[in-house]
Amino acid sequence: MSYIPNIIFAILLVVGVGFFVQNIKKIIRNIKLGKDLDRSDNPSERWKNMINIALGQSKMTQRPVAGILHFIDYAGFIIINVEVIEIIIDGLFGTHRVFSFAGGLYSFLIGSFEILAFLVLISVIIFWIRRMILKIPRFWNKEMTSWPKNDALNILYFEMVLMSLFLIMNAADLNLQNLGAAHYVHAGSFPISSYIANWLPQSEGTLIFIERGAWWIHIIGIFIFLNYLYYSKHLHILLAFPNTYYANLNPQGEFDNLQSVTDEVKMMLDPDADPYAAPAETDTEEISEKFGANDVTDLSWVQLMNAYTCTECGRCTSVCPANQTGKELSPRAIMMKTRDRLEEVGKLIDKDGIESFKEKGDGKSLFDTMSNEEIWACTSCNACVTECPINIDPLSIIVDLRRFLVMEQSAAPQELNMMMTNIENNGAPWQYSQMDRLNWKDE
Ligand code: SF4
Ligand code: SF4
């Protein structure tokens, strides 16, 4: 019967990892619903970006307090989870502290994990205070209600519980080692949990109950956390890496042009071009495409990955001049709504299959949740792109939505229509002839 816990552990491991893999496959499939975009250029620059921005968190340090806390939280949480390798081996084979043969190195590692766990605990408590007591405005924008707000808090609570369990487990283990309990080898160093150990009861049976209880809840908590990621903004723990690698390397402010429109303009400006010539075959293909985007399938796969990667930190919105001057626009909300719509499409595909979705759709689009007012409030200043700690580009989505409104629906605001007509007729945005453009100098 002594092997029953090992079987239960193996089942939990397979179910926990199995669901996680299934969810990751779903995310990859949803991202692939986006249009092709070649981002294979300049790999060395891309690697550099990924190492600096995702691994080194270089953009986080622009706000030093949050940057340092986030770095402790991130590094600590990842490094401590190295301990999970030992937990998995112990769980599967019924061993206890299987790596303890490493002696001094093992003690060093367990000691370091404890210090990191303590620092993570402190940083998470400070994060909670910033969010719930100091009420930093970007955490309280109108898009941060219900699930987004709870999601941020859930993760903080998760981390508090996991780190506490890790320290309690070690504290009980230390007491059991000192009591010479069978199975509890003398191993590890416990710079933090040795203080907790003093508060625990000293009976062997109770200590084993506490140690085993903390061990099981800790590992089950990790499996739950792994699967919670899919539903959470904390997917950025994984996606920040590909997201920074595939980010746009062109200078900010350089917009991508539609090839068909570029060709058209070049032809108009070419005095030798034959305006009645049949378009080349490739042009026809290009022209038959939809201009801009009104749904997630019109966006590129990088834009969809951006939506899944967004941490909902609100740094973009806090620097957006449109948002700051009371306009409807929030670049964070643009990313959140894109992800929500992508999830909605993904669920439809799960239910009816991709062919059915391509054929029938669901009659909805991004414009069901994004208003024209929001989209036209953007000044295309790129502040949101500059500020984003993981190189997300909300502006590119806004531009594609605008492109759809202008080129597919002729639904540009009146002021823009006038300006475009003036450019077409007068070669300038103003409502008077080119010949009169220098009149001002005589006044
Ligand atoms: S580019 Fe648009 S959305 Fe981004 S900060 Fe500027 S105004 Fe706001
Ligand atoms: S787009 Fe970037 S800055 Fe804006 S909320 Fe998402 S992660 Fe934060």
C-alpha cells in the first residue's frame, strides 16, 4: 500500500502537465489564426532584445521600485521552482530529498531558495499594498474591474500561499531531522524556516502531518498555477520571450504600407505608366484582400501573440495622451479586447471546427467592443509602444482598424475626409488652391 501516494502523485502529474500542454496547443492554434508576417530578419538583434528585455527586464527598471520588486518576484519564483524537480522525483519514487547527496551544494541551494522565497513573499505583499491600499491609478482604470482585477490579486495570493507552504514544509522537515525521524535525512540549510520551526509543535506525528500536508498542497498548488496561466494575464511569464524576439525592429513611426496601394500610387506618379494597363497577376491577388482589420483573423500572428502576452500593467495607458486628456482610448483595453475576441473565436472553433468558422463566422467583429471614438482618439505618438515593458504594439492594431474603416467602409471622421479630399484636389490638407499657398507672406 505504500506505493499509493506515488500512484496518486503520478496521476496528478500527468493530468496537470497534460492539461497545460493542451492549453498551450490551443494558444498556438489561436495565434496562428493571424496573418503571416515575416519576422525572421536580423536574428542577432532579436536575441539581444529578448535577453535584455524579457530575461533582463531592462524596460522594467524605468520605474525602479516596481522594477526591482518585479525582478525579485520573477527571478525568485522561477529559481525556487528548480526545487520542483526534486519534488517530482520524490513524489514518483517515494524518496525524500533525493538530491541531498550533493551535501554542501544542496545546503547552499536550499538556503538560497529560502532567502528568495522570503524576498518573493515580501515583494508580493508590497505589490498587494500598492494595488489595494495605495490604489495606484493605473490598476483602477475602468477596464480593470471584475476578472482582470481578480486575476491580478489571485496570482498574488497564489504566490503568498506557495512561498509560505515551501517555508512551512522546510520548518517541519528541520524539526523532524533534529528529532531523528525515520526517512528525514539530515540535509539542507534553513536560514528562514529555522525561525518558523520554533513555533511548530514538537511531536513527531504532528510534524509529519504538517510536512506532508505542506508538501502535497505545495505541489498541487504548482499544478493548479500552471493551468491557471492559460486563463490569466500571467501568460506573459512564458510569452514575453517570443514576444520580445518577434517585436518590430523598424524605427517607431514607420508604418507598414499596403503593397497594392504603394503600387497604385507609384503608377499614378509615373508619367510613363499606362493607366489602362491590366494589373499584374500578383497585384490582383493583393487587391482582392481585405484592407485593414475588423476581426482578429485580419491581424497578424504577432499582433495576436501581443494580445496574449499583455500583462495588463497599464503602463501604456498611463502615458497615453489621449487617455490622459479624458478620451475613451486605453491602449491596454485595446490589447485586452483583442485577446477576449481571440478567445471567443477560439471557443467557437473548439465547438464547430475551423472550417465552419471560416465559412460562417459568428457575425461579430472587433468593432463590437471597440468604438470608433476610441480608435480615432489615438494620436499615433507611439508612447504606448515605447513604454510597454515587453514591446507590445497596441498602435499597430489601432492603425489596422482605422485602415479598415477608411478603406473598406469609407467611414473616416468628417475632418479626415475633408483633409484627404483637399490633399487629392489641392495637394495640401488646406481648403485652397496650391497657387494660394504662399499668400500668407503678403499679409
Ligand atoms: S500611440 Fe495612440 S494609443 Fe498609443 S499612447 Fe499614443 S495616442 Fe495612446
Ligand atoms: S500593452 Fe504593454 S504596457 Fe500596455 S498593459 Fe499590456 S503589457 Fe502593459
